[in-house]
Amino acid sequence: MKTTTTTAKQFVLDLPELGTDDVLVRASAAGFKLTRGYVHSIRSLARKAEKRPASTDRAALSLEDQFVDLVMELGILRSQVLLDSARGVARSLVASPS
């Protein structure tokens, strides 16, 4: 049986007609822990993406734009875990003699 996982980003984007407070209530009921700022960020980035030319893909975006897109897709908490892990690996590589 295939299950689908909804990201926080997709959850917010699926409720364009609702105000931020209503989205936060529904998100909480669905098990998402979102903030007002996060909802605004998702919607703001979605509006910017709509204004981009249709031919624009991830490869054409700046690295910062790609990073922001990935953070919004994964969620801030999961992104922070991944960054912390990468930071730990980088520190161990720098600290260990070759």
C-alpha cells in the first residue's frame, strides 16, 4: 500500500483561500508545527515562483534560491538537522589529521 507524505509547504499551498490563523489551526490538527512567519514565507516564495518564467528550473536558480527552495520543501526543522550533520562532518574532517 503506497502512502503519500504531505510536506508542510504543500499543506500550506493547498489552503490558499484560508487566512494564516486558519492555516495554523488546521496545520496543528494535522500534526504540523508551523509559525505565522513560516506560513508567510511559504506563500511569499510561491508567489515569487509564479512570477518566474515557465522555463526556469532549479538549475537556473542561484545556489541561495535553490537552498531556500529546499528548506521550504523539507521544512525548517529537518533542514536544521541536515545542516547540523553536515557541519559535524566538516568539523571532523578539519580536525582529523590526514
